[in-house]
Amino acid sequence: MSQDYEQPRIKHLERLLEISRNLNSTLNLELLLGSIIEAARELIQCEASSILLYDEDTQVLKFVAAPASQKEELKNLQVPLDNSVAGRVFQERQPVIIQSGKSTPDIFRQVDKKLTFETRDLLAAPLIFKDEAIGVIEAVNKISGDPFTTSDIHTLETLASHAATAIQNARLLKEVQLTYAELEQLDHLKSNFISIASHELRTPLGLILGHASVLMETTTDKNIREKMGVIRKSALRLKKVVEDMDQMDRFQRGQSQLRKGSVKIAVAIQEVLLKFAEKITAKHLSVSTEIKDRDLIIRGDKGKVSTILSNLVDNAIAFTPKGGRILISVEKISDYMKCSVIDNGIGIPAKHLPRVFDRFFQVENPMTRKHEGIGLGLSVTKTLVELHGGEIWAKSVEGKGSNFSFLLPIGSKTASTESKVFIT
């Protein structure tokens, strides 16, 4: 094979390779399609090239890429599927060559009228993505006047493949962007709801709790005292929900701050267990602690560390059946305090485990669930652990129980990559 033949062929392949590289380096569809039709004009040596896409609403082909001098005129032109070369190529999904086609009825002459142009020769190839035709690429009039060749067909089909990929990528990107925008809007609405609801509920809830407590203390009627007790208990449940919502809202708005001080973990755990003593007794639960260093002190926000422990203990109590067991263990590992709350409760299905810390996520069906809460407790817990520079994770076997563990830096250090070795 002679060098005279090899050189143009190498340049030809280099140009196609350049188009392929551009496909992976730019998200600007207009620029990419423009470079594809320019490459077609250059490699096939034709007067013009264009790309048409199928519009499902109008069921016609529309120009999406054309030479700069023709763009405006072709912008609103619609090419029917019947009685047009482009339409035939789109429907049959095969390339078509028209040579010296002055009298060929398949050539859609409305384009020539718009451009004051004469189409003599036409080569068209379908744009196919995953076995579905989405459009057509055309090359018009060989400059030399020679007929289109087999090599020209292969070149145009290669460019058609590039164009189809670029168009589908752009469509997918647009869909992702729209979906992301919708999710952002939903998240914004949810955040606003949390903020407004927690604010509006706080005052009337305080009044209910206050009056219920006063009536319980002042009345001598046992029946009224019992009813006030039910009201107070329900109001305290609602208070917990409002507090969780408020914590989440503050964190999202960047208003949650740590007031760091010395926190003795053994004391914090004891206080939390006293808080839940009534619930523990009511369910006849066996709760034990395993604290290797009872003098272990970390630097953190005492109130928020208490909330972390409270949420995990409350969660264990809720999902452990009567007579069950709960273990709270604490150990020092390097510069971290590791705390685990382990129960032999109902456990979490493996498919739900990755989502247990998501906001509003509940393993049970909301309409038939047996346990309280709106799915914010564990999410708030994760937020507070991370606010301290720590990490939290969960392990569980359905029907056998769960293990929620978290790491907190003992000093002001942030839990970094080195801490991940302890998450096993």
C-alpha cells in the first residue's frame, strides 16, 4: 500500500478519534454536534452537512445542527417522514445514497427553497442508540462532483454513532438535572415544613404540658390525675418529635453549635438510663453496662452527647420485646471513645440497613407500624455525632437484634480515615 494512500487515511482516522475524544470531554451538545457536521463536511468533502432529530410530539424530523449560514433558515423547518430521504432513512434505519437526484421525488425540496440551494447528491445515515432510531445525519453534494463512496458511508455512520451517543448523553443529563432540581425543591419544602411546624407546635405544647403537670399535682381526684397523666405522656412524646425536628432544622441552617466541655461518659449513660427507667421497667428489660474506664472523659457538648445516647437507648427499648436485653458498652480505642448500644430485639432487614440514618425513614409501614416516632431520631443522632467530628454505624440481623456504635474523639480531634479501622 503506497504512502500517498496511507497519509490521508491516517488523517481521516485521527479526525474521527478527535471527535471521539471531544464526545467524552464536553457537555455542550450544540458545540459537539457542530463539530460532527464540520467533520462530515471535511472528511466526505461535501458542500454541507446537517443533523435532524425525530420529534415524538409532531412526528416529524427537525434540524438540530447545520452550517452557521443555514441555521436560522432551517431552525423551524419540519421534514416529514413520508416523501423525504431523511424520513426513509429514519424509518428503514439504513443509509441511503441519492446520486444526481435532480428529479428524485424523495428529496425534500422545501429545504432547497429555504436556502436557495440545489441538492444534487445526498448521503444520509440514521442516528441509532440502543437499537432505536432517534434522527438522521446528512451529507450534501460532493465538492468534486464524484459519487459518494463506500468509505463515505462508513465515515458518516461512524459520525452518526458519535452524534447519537452525544444526544442521548445530553438528554440523560437534562433528565438528571431536572430530577435533581425537583429533589432540591422537595427538600426545601420539607425543611420549611420542619422549621414552621417545630416553631408553631412549641408554644401550645408547652401550655399543654404545664397545665397537665399543675392539674396532676393539685387535683385529689384519682380519675382526673390518671387522665392528666395520659395527656402529659402524649405531650412528652410530641415534645420529643418537636425537639428532633428543631435539632434537624438548626443543623440544616448551620445554626447548630457545640458548647464543648468535659463529659464523663459513665455519668452521662447513668443519667440517660434514669430518664428511661420507667420504660425499662414497664417492658421488664434487662439493661447492663460494660464500661472499661469509668473515669473516661471526652471533650464535647454534654447536652448533645446526652441526646445521642438517649436516641440510641430509646431506639433499643422501642424495638426490643418484653423481657429482652440491652447492653451499653464503652471502650477507649486510640484517641477515640467507642460506645455501642446492643439489643436482642427484632433487628433490621438487610435491605433497609443502609437507610436507617436517613431523615424520615422508617422500616415499618407508616400505616401499620407498631412503634412511635417519625423517623428523625437516628438521623438527628448521626448529625450530632458528625458535628462532634465522629462517626456512627449500625449492624443488625433480622430477628436477632441490632448494634448501633459510634466513635467520638476524646479531645478536639476529628474522626478521620484512621478511625475507620475501628468500624469493624
